[in-house]
Amino acid sequence: MHDTPIRELMTAPAISITADLSLDVALELLRSHDIRRLPVTDARDRVVGIITEEDALLAMPEGATFLGESGAFAPDIPPIKKVMSTDVHVIGPDEPVSLAARMMVDHKIGALPVVREDSVIGIVTESDLFRHIARSLAEPTAAGSDASS
């Protein structure tokens, strides 16, 4: 369970967004995919930040028109780059689950973008870790039997 590689439980591909878009676009994407956080990437798909639904909602101006992905311009809604966290911790797909869990606890974060050669290929969240643990706890003990069959 502890040595399981992240690639076996990450969500892939990760839904990401670019920093120059406005917060309402991020909120629309978060809501339409029923997720709570988005890696923010540059033109080469490298992680430059992360935005959470909570941070986006807190930064939306009171009474701002919610335009979503309609493309309409709303000058009172800030761009993602003004709100995103830039101190982003990432993990590789071959790293063990135990490292992801330790990183999330140590840094008090709920998700890690999964990167390969600097490009985002997925995301692992606290929910992914909990599901993995729950599955592992529910499996019968393989003592004395070949668990790989």
C-alpha cells in the first residue's frame, strides 16, 4: 500500500487552466467538473500555480457578473494570476503514495499536481489517498497466499 506508485491512483489527465484567464472562468471549470482545485499552467503546460474553489470565491468581487466561459469581458473580475498560490508542490507519477501523503501533511495541502518532464499529467488529491487507503483496508489479508494472482 505505501509503495504504490502515484500513477495508480492519480486523476489523469488533470484539468488545468492558464493564469491569464479570469476567476469566473476558473469557477465555471471547477463547478462543471465537480472539482475543488486546478493546476495553473503556462503555455508549455508547466505548473506555475494552483487555484482552489475557495480562493476563487473569496476573491470574486461582491455582485460581480458571473460570465464563465462565455468569453465576455468583466473588468471587475481579477485574473487567476492575482489569486493563485505560486508555492506549488508537485510529485512524479512513479513516486510512492507514502511520499504524497507525507508532502500533503507537511505542507498542509489537499492536492499535488503530478508532473512528468515538467508537464502536468495528472493530479492526486486527499480524496484519492483516502480512497486508496479504504480499498487497501477492505482487501482481505493475503497472508500465506500469492497476492499477485
